[in-house]
Amino acid sequence: MTQRLHLVFGGELKDPATKEFRDVENIDIVGIFPNYEAAYSAWKSKAQQTVDNAHARYFIAHLHRLRDEGTAASATEELG
């Protein structure tokens, strides 16, 4: 069975209409979760905590979609 990891992260955006962070060094990494349901719960909690800040946004990244096992590994990845 394929593992479907999800990353929840967020922070303040320069402009609420974009997805560009104000300060990349201060991105809030909420965590990596084993399934979408757990990630959604963490995302919702953080989103509710920052509801009064129009510039704050949290996102769910589907980590399992970033890697295709059928594609050859890069030279750096081969170094292990």
C-alpha cells in the first residue's frame, strides 16, 4: 500500500490575493500527516486560530504527489 503523506504549513502572505509569503524564514510548519483527514484537521485548527489575520494562510501539500517512483532518480538523490 502506498503511503500518502501530507504537509500542513502556512504563515503571513505579502498580499492576501497571492500565495507569496511575507517572510519565508518564518513559515509555520504544522507537521506531516499520514492521511488527508489528519492533515485537514490540523489545517482547519490552524486556519481557525488565524481567522482574524487576513494575511495568514495555511495550506495542505500532498507530498505523495511530489515523487513518481516510475521516474529515474536525480544524481543527487542517488548519493543517498
